[in-house]
Amino acid sequence: MKLIRENTGYLDYTVYRQPTHADRYLNFRSDHPLQHKKAVIKTLLCRAERLTSSEVNYKEEINHVQLALKNNGYPSALTTLSQIWNNTKKMIANRSSVVLPYYRGLSEKLQRCLSDHKIKAFFKPMRTIGDKLRNGKDPVHPFERQGAVYCVPCGDCDQKYFGKTKRSFNTRKKSTLIV
């Protein structure tokens, strides 16, 4: 939220964006369910309504949202924001819901069938690029991890010394006579 002190002494507020913000949102041509793309619109509209204090700020934010959506490939028919926002405000009570994997073509048909039975279907993408890439980090050996807990038996009696180090166990072992 961006706070603006007016000359009259009153505080005005609007949506704040960092200077590096690039207005990149889920592209309309991406392989995601339509409801995810509509959710982008709804989220931006909700933010505009909640984080603006005046009609002028609200209209400026709506114009900014429309331009950002256009730059992310959203068709102008979907960016008739008032209709989408009004539909969003009407919450449907007592509906069951289910989350399913998204398959283009099949998911939309399944969603229509389920809606006839008052079941709201949500879809999530099956494969993402993050799923395809392996973790780029090498595994860390247990003796090289930080926060090691260790036990040193006494050479003369049955007592044991328990300790915890913030360093790795190998570093701790080298700095003392732990065997």
C-alpha cells in the first residue's frame, strides 16, 4: 500500500508497486485452466478495490490492470472487469468442491458435468518445469552439516560428554581431540 499525504493533511492510499515490478502475470496463452487465468483478474480487481481510497485512485488502478492484462495476452472480452468482479462477489453457498489434475479439453467437460451436480471443480497443472528439473545442489554428507550433536565418552570412567556445535562436525572434530 502506498500512503500519500495530501496538502489538506488527509492520508490517501493506493496500490504500491516496487520500482522493479514488471506486471508479469500468468500468460493467457499458457497451458493452465481458464479459472486460474480468471483468478489473476479477480485478484488484481480485489486488490484495486481494497487498496485504493478514492475514485480517482481506483480508476487509475483499473486502467493499469487492464493494460497489464493486455500485455499478458488476455483478450479484451475477458478484461471487461466490472462484469467479472460482480460475478465474483456473488458467492454460491453450500457447494461441494474437488481438486483434480488439469488436462486440456477433458477438464472443461468434466467441470461442466460436475457443475450440474453442484460440485465445484478446481484444477491444478500436472507438469511444471520445476518438476522436470532436478535439484541442482549436491547432497551434503551428515558430518558436513551444521548444528551437529555429538557424544564423547570419557577414557577413564563411564561418563559421556554430549555437545552441540554450530559448526560442522568435521570442523569441530579437527579443533579438539574428539575421536
